Amino acid sequence: MTQLTGQERATYVQNMFTQIAKRYDLMNRLMTGFQDVRWRKQVIRLARLTNDASLLDLGTGTGDLAREALTQFPQAKVTAADFTFEMMRVGQKTSPLNFANADALHLPFIDSSFDAAISGFLMRNVIDLQKGIEEQFRVLKNGGRIVILDTTRPKKNILSPFIWIHMHFIIPTLGGLLTGQREAYNYLPDTTENFVTAEDLSSRMAKAGFKNINFQRLMFGTIAIHWGEK
């Protein structure tokens, strides 16, 4: 799947998330040992919101990050944006959010619209990573913050064989059993291993214009949270 490029890849990703939408959140919990709940709380803390802040949750999926933001900051103005209608439809059944259909490469928002832009497991799926970062820079106000939670290419270490087994056997098997879409969960390790390193993502954020960039690796180096300021 990772050999696909351009619109062909975008269509594949959209169809894949449509197929797994109903079990997407459950699979995230099981794949990460429920650690993704803690990571999302950390993303919102790093966004440094205030109660009247405007927040863009890009690639919101079913809205987990947006809901966490509203839990911590109930008065915040949160826009939950995604380009897969089925993910948002499933999320709307959980609790109503201000959902918006949006392509990460062509955001339908004016310049300097938001105090913060966050994303969870989005950036490895966009077909033009640099453009996706630049679009978030564009819609942020001066002083606004970006926080990116995503997989990252792990460094080789003593745990590498166990990480490989988890990613290439356990995750696809579990995903196939729960969703009937094993191919979708072969996509995860493929995109993780072919995604940029944490250092490279930092460099791309700097190229887009972000300052005060930092990142933290999680889960044996397979996950990273990046943050920076406009």
C-alpha cells in the first residue's frame, strides 16, 4: 500500500478508514495497551489551550482528541475536521461535535483562524507531508501551537524483533479478527516503517516556519509527539 502515491493513495486511505470506522477506537486501545488515552491527554496539555481558545483537531477520525480537549477546556471552540465521512458519522453517535469535512492539504479555513492545531495519527497518511504541515501553519494565529501525535520510524535496538512481531503479526491478526479488514492493519506497520524519523519531522516543521520545536518518543520508539509554535 505504501507504494501508492498521489490521489490513488488518498482514495485508498479514505476507503480504508471508511471500512474500519466502527472498530477504529477499539483497535487503537488494544494496539497500544490503552496508552493512546494517556497520549491524547498529553497532546491537549502540550497545546496549552485556554477556555476561550479556538482549536483545530485535524484528521479527527471519530473525535477522540476533540472530546479530550473539551473535557479539559469545556468552553474552547473546537473544530473536528476529517476527510472521511464515515469516521465522523461514527463519532457523532458517541457525542455531538463541531465536525467539518476537510482535506489536510487544502484546509477550508482562512489564515490565522486557530490558537492551536492538533492531530492524532494523521500525518503519515497525507500524500504531501510538507504541504500538510504548511497548511496548519497557515491557519494558526501568531503564537499558535501545533501538536502532532503519530507513529515514527523506530531506531534499531534490542527490542526490535519483538516490535516487528507486534507490528507485523499481532496487529494485523487482531485487526483482521475484529474488523475483517486485515489489509488495513498491514497498512499500519508499512506506513510506520516508511514514515519519516522524528528528527526529520522536526526539520520539516522548521522548514514550514515553526519555532521552539521539540518531540518525545513513546512506546519503544514507535510513537512520537511533536510540538512547536508559529
